[in-house]
Amino acid sequence: MDVARCPWCLGDALYISYHDEEWGVPVRDDRALLAKLILDGAQAGLSWLTILRRRKGYEAAFDGFDPVRMAAYDERKIAALLGDGRIVRNRAKVEAAVRNARAYLELRAREGSFSDFLWSFVGGRPIPHVWRSVEEIPRESAESKAMSRALKSAGFQFVGPVICYAFMQAVGMVNDHLVDCFRYKHLSVDSERT
């Protein structure tokens, strides 16, 4: 029996799996949030499917998104990354990933928890939306604009309000599954427990 899904994921098995198992599930782990933020920055100007297909390559190339190791990358390591076919070889995005790891370490030292800092923009709980079509879903929100400003002022790059909104959707800060998608109700129930 077919289940109703958000139409953006249809047509690709990897995309469907990501939609069904990950997209919109609340993430509270600091390092997982950093990894997702870096990947969303890498997506800028590309489709998420392009990055999703390379996600394992990114994880390997960036030492499992270990922020301490990434923060220590020098020009030699950046040059090696720019030659690594497992990732999108864009200098600005690679350098931003390194800067973001450094900014992450500074922010954690100051704030204590990257997760608490990020989740504060939605009051600590997922925001449920009631969208009936993809066209209703915004590209940014007041919360994503505030998150973007705060991250930029903390030294992060590739964290504009549109990227931040996509990040918020992916890590469950907002439930942007369409109401007729089978995941909408599951995640609405889960968010009540959060």
C-alpha cells in the first residue's frame, strides 16, 4: 500500500529514505547539528540531493565532522579537500566549513551547548506548521533570520536565513511535512514529547 509523502522526495530512493527516516526528526546532539549546518552550507546553490549523495564522502573527508580536528585544518589540508572528489570542491564552502568548526568551538565554550543555543530560536520545541502544499512553505522565517544573524555574529559562514530555514526543517525545529504526509502526524506526536 502506498503512503502519502511530501512530493519533493519522490522519484529517488535515497531521497525517500531521507524523508521517511531523518527529515524533520528533532536533533539535539551538538556535533550532529554542526555536521548538518556544514552540509546545508555546502548545499547553497545546489540541490539537497546532490549533497545527500555525497554525505558519506563529506563525513570521511572532514574527519567525521570532528570540530577539533577541523578547526586545526591548515592550507595544505584545505588544498587536499579541494582535490577530493567525494565533496563539492568549492573553496569558499570548504573554508567556511573550517571557520564554522572554529566558531562552533568558541560558541560552545561561551554558551555551553550548541544545541540549546540553536533550539532557543524556536523556544526549545518544534514549531508545528499546517501546510497543504509545497507552495505554502516559506523559504525563511523570523526565526531563521534571527538564527542567521546570531550565527553570523558568532563567526559562522554560509548561514543565511534561507540556509538556516532549511536547516531548521531538517533537524526538526519546524515540522514542515505536509499535513497529508504520513510523517506529519508521527512528528507532531513526537514533538509533544520533546
